[in-house]
Amino acid sequence: MKKLVAAALLFSTFCFGQQNQEIEKPIRNLFLGMKNADPELMKTAFADNAILQSIAKDGTVKNENVQEFIASVSKFSKDDLDEKIIIDAIHTDGGLASVFTPYSFYFKGKFSHCGANSFQLVKQQNDWKIQYIIDTRRKDGCKEIK
């Protein structure tokens, strides 16, 4: 009986880890696409009607068009933009996932700013896609992620 329980726990841990990798994939592809100035890879990360927002220092929420964001990032050279993240938390329920990622942003190899991203992902046709991102940006009180 103990072996059966241990096997079930191991299997569930493996499945949960596998699911987390699938959820993380579009997030990792977004940042890899930014680093490589690859608009096609960035596009694969997003759901069709995705929303991108940032919170300004004064608390104002600013909207950004996802397609315009991808186009602007694509104008940079490879390795100009590098956002390093830590996956802090993943929560799921069915086809919905919420992911929180503190980050450090580097421009041409030099630290620029830090903050946190909050992602909402949806599962569509067996693939996870980013539906919503909201982030903070600051230069003070940063712990650099290397």
C-alpha cells in the first residue's frame, strides 16, 4: 500500500511539473523572442485578443497594443533586450492559469529597471496562451536577477 501511495505522489508531482512547464512555455517564448528580436516567436505567446498593461508610478494603468509592442521590440538587435524573470507563483483552475514573475530588465547588457509581471493565461486548443499581462516598472529598490 505504501508503494502505491508513493507511486501516486510521484506521478502527480511529475504531472504537475509537466503542466507548469506547459504554462511557462509562452512566457519563456515571449522573453526569448524579445531577446532574439523575433516577432514570430513573440506572436506565438499571445492569445488573439490579449491585453498588455503597465502601472505607472502614479498608479495610472496604461494600455499598450500587443501588435505595436511586438513591432517596437522587433526593431532592436538580438541581445539588446533581456528580461530575466523568476517564476514566483503559478495557480491554475482548468483552462486558466495565473503566473507572477518578478523581473530585471537589461538594455544592451546594462541593468535598466525591475518590477513584476502578472500573467493570466488561457488554454486554447491544448496550448497555453497569454491573455493578459500587467506589470510594474521601477529603478529603485531592485534586486537584480542575473
